[in-house]
Amino acid sequence: TQLLEQSPQFLSIQEGENLTVYCNSSSVFSSLQWYRQEPGEGPVLLVTVVTGGEVKKLKRLTFQFGDARKDSSLHITAAQPGDTGLYLCAGESYDKVIFGPGTSLSVIP
Amino acid sequence: NAGVTQTPKFRILKIGQSMTLQCTQDMNHNYMYWYRQDPGMGLKLIYYSVGAGITDKGEVPNGYNVSRSTTEDFPLRLELAAPSQTSVYFCASSYIEGATFGSGTRLTVV
């Protein structure tokens, strides 16, 4: 059974602070995706990482795929209230895409 | 483009009733997925499809059935609804990297 774990589960920070969210598994994935979900809406894709060691940047967000393609991290620089939401990682393996439990981020003005 | 459209948005079922959650996409994506999300939790994969005529079980398939007769449509059938099936259901489609999600169906079984 493939499982994805995320840490921390909850994170509350002040505007302007930096933070890192982690996504870990014992399984190897062909790609790993990060989504952001707001209450009452479906998840929205932020990025997909495919190659081990790959780093992608999306404005203030930096995503990294582990060398062994079992883990990933999301780093947010100078967090803003608009970054508040549920951050979900998802791993793709043999056509299945499974999700981690999510990290709920609250950025306080 | 409409993207992924789910209907209905809300539904209340009585225990033992059946219903079909509709999902259609207009992006010509081969891959489609059904997930359920319980309060404060991540998404659990119910069923997925890699193309018309092909479906496979995900993590939590019991109590559900799907069909994929066309590329566009991927309905999810609930037979004999149970309170444990109270959840928000999301349909998604993808082509190569990353999925597009519908806005969800909030289902309550009483």
C-alpha cells in the first residue's frame, strides 16, 4: 500500500515569515504534484515535479523533488495572507494518483 | 472551456438509496479520477480510468461503481448508500502532468 505523509499537519505563521512543508513516502513515484485547496473548492494544481532532485520555482514558492523520488518539499518565502489554504501533495505511480493528508496553512496579517 | 463539471453540487440521500454522481470534462483528457474527501482530511482515490472502456479500483472502492463509455464522461454510482459514504466527492481529469478538479459534490447520507 502506497502512503504519503505530510508534515506539519497544521501551521500558523505571521505574514512575512518563511515556511517549509514536507511530503514523505516509502514508495517511489514517477511524479509528485502539489495542490492548494481553499474551503468549498476543488484542489488547484501548483506544480508537478518529475525528475529526482528537480527544483521548480513559482514566484515565492519553491518545490523540490527528492533524489530518490520518494519525498518532496514546498518552501514559501515571505508568506502572505493569500497563501492561506490546504496544501496537498500527490504521488503518481502506475496511473494512480494518491494524495497525502494535507498541511493546513494559516497566514496571519 | 468549462473544464471538469460535476453534478449535483449537493445531495441528501436516505440510507439504502442509490444515486449517480455525474462528471464530464471537455479537455479530451484520457485520465479521469474519483476521490472522496472527509472533513479536514486529504483525498482518497475511489476509482480511476485511463481511457474509455477502462476502469480500475483505487484505495477505497467498496460501495461504489464506475463506467467510462466515452472520453468525456465518468459517472460514479453509489448503491445502497450508507452513512459512511457521507463526504465530498471530487472528480478530476488529467493528460500528462497534474489534474484539473471539479468543484465537488457534497453528499450527506441520513
